[in-house]
Amino acid sequence: MPRKQSAETPRRRKRGSRAPAVRQAKYAVGQVVRHRIYAFRGVVFDIDPVFNNTEDWYLSIPVENRPVKDQPFYHLLAENSETEYIAYVSEQNLLPDESGEPLRHPQLDDYFVEDENGRYRAVFIHPH
């Protein structure tokens, strides 16, 4: 007589059926990175495991530079030689920033404290 499966009994997956793998993010919150193509750098303050922005934003990227959507995307407190801003960048377009130069973004103190080694550590504010 076959066993009935109760709600507590986990279902076995069919062979070969797997949940789609989510890539592990290469960079971490607080890490300083630079863009592979454009002359800007910044610190990671949030990470999306896959693309999570508007289709208009995505289509505004020139086709030859348009990244694939199924990779981590990073929110950066970014800066270039002229200004500071928020950037949304695919993992394929980032490299670690090895310059050791401090960042000047005005929102840095809202998200991070800088440790004695010049690394940025996230500040988590707990509501009361």
C-alpha cells in the first residue's frame, strides 16, 4: 500500500529539476569599487541578487554596453571628478578599487563608519 504524503512530509524533487541558482555577490556592502568602463568609483550600500530597476532605465543603456539581468546589481554612493551621486551598476561592470583614496560622498556618514584601516562598515539604525 503506498504511503500518503502528509503536509509535514517534504516532497522529493524530480531528478534534474532544480531551483534556478542565484549567483553569490562578488562584492560586499561597504566595499569600494570602480566602474570597468566609466571613470567613477563608489562604495556599495545595497545589493540586488538580479536586476531590479525599471525597463526604461535598462533600455537607456547602449546595446553594446547593456548588461545581462540575471546577475547581482549594486547600489553605490558614487563619485567622479566632478560630482557625487547614486549609481546602479551590474557586477560585470565593476572592479575592486585598490586606490586607497578616501571617498567624499556627502551621504557616506548616513550609511557607514570608516574603521582604522580605511574600510567602510555599515551603520544599522534600529527604530525605537
